[in-house]
Amino acid sequence: MSSNYNLFGQDNKGYIPLAERCRPQKIDEIIGHNKYLHEKAPLRKQIKNGQLPSIIFWGPPGVGKTTIARVLAREANFYFADISAVTSGKKELMQIIEQARGYNRNSDRGFVLFIDEIHRYNKAQQDGLLHAVEDGTITLLGATTENPSFEIIAPLLSRCQVYKLDPLTSDELKEIVSRALREDDLLSQLDIKITGMDELIHLGSGDARKTLNLLETCLAVIEDLTIPVNITAQAIKQAAQYNSLLYDKKGDYHYDTISAFIKSIRGSDPDAAVYYLARMLEAGENPVFIARRLIILASEDIGNAEPYALSLANAGLQAVHALGMPEARIVLSQVSTYLASCPKSNAAYLAIDKAWKDVQDNSALQIPLHLRNAPTMLMKELNYSKNYKYPHDFNQHFVQENYLPEQLKNTIYYKPTDQGREKIIKERLDQLWEKRRNKKKKNSS
């Protein structure tokens, strides 16, 4: 072996990526997800008996959803067919179901249909699966990065078990990397030392495929692999920067790009926002995922500085659902550029987090008696609702009153900014509430 030419092949023709070469072939070779796959787990017992239930595997990319599906089908001795919901429609789905019916007439083996990114199927496509799953024509194994409760229709979900797969731990990723160095036909021939292991695991983010791709990228740029190789933290960082575009093209989740997208909107840069939007859509990102993130941002980063932002973001989600691509790109561009151009405030976000912390620290604080409901005579005798002041009976429909538990009296959670419409809210609250005026005087003194 004189160079990396022999390792990766001329022009990469016929080359199988490291992550694919390292894909486990047996249950005992799978690293992680022990709660589902340990020796005494119910699923293992079913597989041993040649049984396999319909399952939806829910989890982030690179945790082994496809691998587990393939291995389970193989060990249960089921025929395995697979499609992607991104590239297939109802026609292809019906063709496979008909294939399964013909197969079942001539074989005593079960028929597994694995659907990658099953959340991409619309309601009509998911409806098409129901009867085939119910009558046993197919055993459905689906993979999704989205919460099945929101993305899979209830009748189909009720016919499947849901296995939530967590990101792989640092120790599990290290074990995967070590096994690749030790057992892979190509890497086992090399003298490789990884001094940047912590950086590799950190940038892997619980994703085995991403971690192995980073390792492979580091090796690809080394001119001479016949001598001992040391993969440093710096080399791994450089590989991660190089791979970012590749992941945008090939990954099914784009953490770095969505992060840049959100931060660009938060930073009021519509040009950067629309660039990262285009990059995600070109890479095949689910437009519904983007639309949902925009709703979160509208409340978290804009809030009452421009309350309309939330309405627009929510309308955008509905429009994306109705239109689909490619027209959805126009809606997403409108929402993204508007949110980026809005004044910003995270006051509502900070308010709920501060209040939530007080609730967690002491959840047993008593609600003041005058605020309690008094539907019975006994409650009235206990002074429930007594001396409650009805704001509409007072000037400006407001009256100074304590609405918090006594221990939290005069606490201020919501601190509106001077941005956008929130400035008007701030001025009104300061005018109404003595506790806010006192706080303001105290801060200015």
C-alpha cells in the first residue's frame, strides 16, 4: 500500500464508504440501544421465535434506525424490501404491497417493508399502508427523525410499536471508532492513532455515520498511509468544515445549517437567512421542519416586539403543509425574511423560564384566597374569592392587586424591552404597576 490511492480507489469508483462497511450484520454487533436489544428484551425473544412486529424507529440521524431494521428482518428470516418516502409515491407503495401479496402466496417467510423518513408520506399515502399492515401482508418498519405522534396518522401508529432511539453516547461512539480501526478490512491494515478522539466524538454529535465520515475525511487527505498516522484535533476540525457541505447534501438532518439559519434571523440578517434557507432546501431538508422552527423563533426571539410574527409563522406552516415543494420555498422565504427584519425581544422567553424555575424550586406556594374559585358554600365560608376586585369596575379597567403567592409578591418575570410594539407594552405596564415603577426608580438610582 503506497498511498491513499489504494485505500480509496481511483476516483472513488466502486468504493464503499467506511460507515457502510462498518454497518453491523447481527444484533449482537449493534452498539447502543440496549434497552430494546439486550438478550432478555421482549423484542429479542420475538426475533428468536421468528416473529417481528411492525415498528416505527424514531430518533436523530446516525443512531442506527436503518441498520436495526435490516438486522431484525435478517435474524427473523423475513424478506426485506425498502423504499424512501422522499423519492417514492403511492404508486411505488402499492406496487410493493402487491409484490408482498404475491410473495406471501408462495413463501412461508414474512415480508418486511422498510420505509425511510416515513414522516414524509402524506395522509393518503399512509392510509394506503393500513390494510396491508392490518392483514399481515407486510410487516412495516419505519424510520423517522420527527415525533411520530405528529407525523404518523393515528390508525397506522396504533398498529405499530414505537421505539425511541437516543443519540449514541461518547463511550458508544468511541467503541464504534475503535472497532472500525480494529476490524475494518482497510483500516486494520494501517497504523492509525487518534489523539483528537475527544474532538472526533464531540463533532460526531451522537451520530455514528457522521463520526465515521469525519474519520474517513481525515484519512482521505493524508498523502502517505504507509507510515504511522496521527489524527489530531486540528485535523478533525478541518475535516468537519470540509464535510459541512457534504452533510447538507447527504444527511437527513442538518444541525449546523439550521443553526446558522436561526442565528441569522435572530441577528436580523435576511440575506444570510434566505441563503441558509436555500441551502437547506437544495439539500432536501423537510420544509415542514423549517416552518416549525420559524414558529419557535417567532416567539423566542421576536415575541411581543412584533406579535404578528407568530401569526405569520403559523400561517406559513399551514401553507407549507398545503402546498409542498417547490412552491413552499416562496412561503418560507417570505416568513424568514420578515422575521429577520422584525425588531427582536426574548422577554417572553426569559419570563417563562424564570417563572418555571420558581415553580420547580417551590411548587407548593399557596394561591391567594381572593383569587380562588368559590363554587360551593363551604369554599365561600373559607373566604375563597373574598374581597376579589373586579378590574372592569375600576378606572382604566385596572386596580392595584397582588395576584402572586405571598412569597413572590412584587416579583417581576416579564420585562418588556424598548423594541418594536413591546415598547408600548412596557410604557403601559410601567404606568399601571407601582411595583414596576419602584423597580425602575431603584435601578436608576
